[in-house]
Amino acid sequence: MSKKIKLHVCAEGKHCSKRDGGKILKALKRAVEEQGLEDVLKVKCEGCLGLCSTGPTVIVTPAGIQYGGIEQSDCAELVRVTAAGGEPIERLLARTIKKKKKKKD
Ligand code: FES
């Protein structure tokens, strides 16, 4: 039995739900379908993942990659790169988003 890669999407957390987490969930599911990757990737709806300040948040397991500030336009790329086992998308990493926010403050 092969283990699927999971994309945990905070769609129900207090902060991410206000930042279109539900739309991101749908866009990721659509991207998985469009790319025919249902056997490889599973998109899961979650509550708060503890990264509220960088939401909407997506965590990839088992790799443990933490993405933040995801927009619908990022979803196809995120799915493609994740399924291919490529390097994490630097601009979408939660730590990158945090650094950008700090610079603004
Ligand atoms: S509300 Fe989404 S990570 Fe906390």
C-alpha cells in the first residue's frame, strides 16, 4: 500500500477561514483532479494548524513543509511541485511570509 502525500489545509480555523481558506481548499482539490493526481495527493480540510499569522496555511506531510499566504493562483503549482517531490516553493514557505511581515513592521 502506497502512502499518499497529504495537503492539510486550514479552512476552518478562525483566521484562515476569513482569508479564503475554504477557497484554497477547493482550488487545491480541483488542481489535484485536473492534474490526475488523486492516487498521489490527498487534500484534507483542517481546523487551526497553529500558523495563524501566515494563513491561509497548508502543511504537507510527511515532508512537514509549512506554506502560508497561499492564493488560488498558487494552487496548481503547489500541487505539481509537491507531487513531483520537488524543492519547496520558497516564496510560499511560512517562514518566508513571516520574514516579509517583519520587514513591513
Ligand atoms: S487559523 Fe489557520 S492556522 Fe490558525
